[in-house]
Amino acid sequence: MNILLFGKNGQIGWELQRSLSVLGRVTALSHDSQDYCGDFRHPEEIAATVRSLQPDVIVNAAAHTAVDKAESEPEQARVLNATTPGVLAEEAARLGAWLVHYSTDYVFDGSGRRPWVETDTPAPLSVYGTTKLEGEQLIRQAGCRHLILRTSWVYAARGNNFARTMLRLARERERLTVIDDQWGAPTSAELLADVAAHAIRHLQQHPQDSGLYHCVAGGETTWHAYAQYVIAQARQCQSALQFRASEIAAVSTSAFPTPAQRPHNSRLNNQKLQTTFGLVLPHWQQGVARMLAEIL
């Protein structure tokens, strides 16, 4: 199998290089790759890359993920999150290739408390959410064989993430304030990469299962409870760690105004994914504990 991966240096892309390697030959590109264009700011050159490499599967882990910055550069966010994924879908349709693409809980408005299902009507609150939804729509319109995985609260052992930030702040400050009215499931890039590899293998035999799926770790939490878990686990892993923070205070979203509006309810129901692909996704705490054991 000939696999073309975009976004190799991102959190998910880094893990995909590992998970996809067992399926076939992987050509992994980043925005600054030399031999072939991997820069999503140039959709025509991305199309030329696909035509040159003729992949059986295209996996897109590239995106404009700076949620607040997207508010001030909507056109660039649109090119990276919608236009270029749409071009990938058109090229995949011409080749008869599969396209695997990651999307987000930000396509929803965050109302209610029920976990969102794939058939719920999207209503994004931000430029980021709007452009990611446009990307989904362009992929479907292109008519290629595709797998779109919506996820939330992604983290990895590599690079910056919420857990690392909490650990750093807990060493620097006596009191932390963390939002407690946004709900979701922290989901590891490792899990997302493994699910994609499993799904690609499944879809080779069951192409009728193509489409849109929600993919998050099990359970749910708030950023505040997530922070409490991270600090408690860190203390267990390394009792010698010195934390100044003696209090983790819960505050509302309004305490941290941002250019982009965040959804309060980022719960995603992944029952369709688990049933279709024969998976049981682990509770979010398992993945976070593994990540902390790796980085501490």
C-alpha cells in the first residue's frame, strides 16, 4: 500500500508515521519538505504532489489549529482547513484513493449536555470551526472514498500541551485558575493514529463503511478536573517533584476572554465508530497517565 501523509510534524502526524508504517510504504511530508510540496498554503502544488506520488491512501493531519489566531486570518485558515483538503479530495477521487481527514468538535455550538452524534446539525462559533466544517463538506462533495474523524482536546507526549502547561504553572505559582464549564474528553494523538491505521485496514475490506465518525477517548471531564488529575498523577509518578501550587481554583469561561469563542459542550458520542470498526476506546485517564509517565 502506498500511503501519503501530510502534517508529519504535528502531534497526530508524528504518531501516524509510526502507526501507518505497518500498512505499507509511507511518504510523510511537512510544510517545509523539500522533495515534494507539503505546504497547504499552496493547494495547486499539493495537487501536483498527489499526482506525482499516486498514493492508494492520503492521510491529512495538517491544519490551521491556532484557534484564536484564525479569527484574525480567516482566509489563511480557510485555505489550510477547507480549500486544500477539498483539493486532496478531488485528487483522491481521480485516483480512486482513500482520504483520511481529521476534524473537530468545534463544528458544533457547544449547547446542551448530550454528547454530539454524527447526524447532529453543526453550528460553529469560530473561524476555526467554520473552516473545518467547510473542509468536511468539500471532501464529501468531491465524492472520494473518505474517512473523516472528528475529535477533541488532542494532546501528545511530544510538543506543548495542556498537561505540560499545568505542570509548569504548578511549579511557578501558588494558585492556579482553570475553566470548569467546558466539557470534553482529552484524546491522545497516539490513540487517533492507531484508530486511523485500524480503520484503513478495515476499509480495504469494507469500503461501504466510509464516511464521518466521532473519535474521542472514553469518559468526560472539565479542564479543571483534567488539571487536578494531571497534578495528582505527577505527584504519584515523581514524589520529589516540587509544586508551589496549593490550590487549583475553578472558574468560568468568562474569566479567560479569548478572540475565538469556545464550545461549552465538546462531548462527542463515538458509539458509531466503536460499533463499525469493532473497537473499545479507553477512558481518557488511561491515555493521560501514559503520557505523564513518558514525559516525567
